[in-house]
Amino acid sequence: MMQTWWIIGAVLAMMLGNLIVRAGMVGVQMAHTNRLSTLQVLRYGIRRWQVWLGMLLLFVGIVAWISSVVWWRLELSYTLLGLSYVATIVFAWWFVGETLTLEKMFGAIIIVVGILLIIRGSGF
């Protein structure tokens, strides 16, 4: 059972990391309405604590995923990591207020169906 927590932790950490980085970068966008170069965006972004916290959570997610590979086959572990895409879409809509379109919902359903097909019979 402990092995399952590694992949769940990876999915949650990566989802939260993505959301927090996005929240930090939205702050950059709101503070600077003029067009900024990529370098300027990065320079402003690394000054925001949300970006650093998000990157830390992404790093924790990567470490948890690497740990899950110890117990799960790579194709299963990497496939389950795909749940972070679905979770990010849903929670970005729920908490950040991003648009949840029919296309995004359909794409998330396709991802979940694909994950179920891959893990079917894998002993998960």
C-alpha cells in the first residue's frame, strides 16, 4: 500500500506545483500589462514566492515519482502520472478560475480512459 502513496503524492505535488506557479505568474501578468520579453517575464517571475513554492512542489513530485518507479513498472508509474494533467485541468478551473471548455473535458476523459486501458490487468 505504501507504494501507491508515492504515485498519489507525485500526482498531488505536481498538480499543486503547477497551480501555484500559475498563480505566481498571473501576478506577474497583472502587474505588467505591457508586453514583456521572455527574459523579463522570467526575471519578474523568479522574484515571486509562489513561483518558488510551486517549483519546490514540482521537485517533490518528481522525487515521489522516481520513488514510485522502485515498486511499479515504468509504464504503469508514468501512465498514472498522467492523472496530474486531469487533476490540474479540474483544479485550475475550480480554484484559479480558468475556463473549463467542452474540449478540455473531452480531452480529460480521453486521458482517463487511456490510463484505465493501460493499467487494466496490471495489478494496480
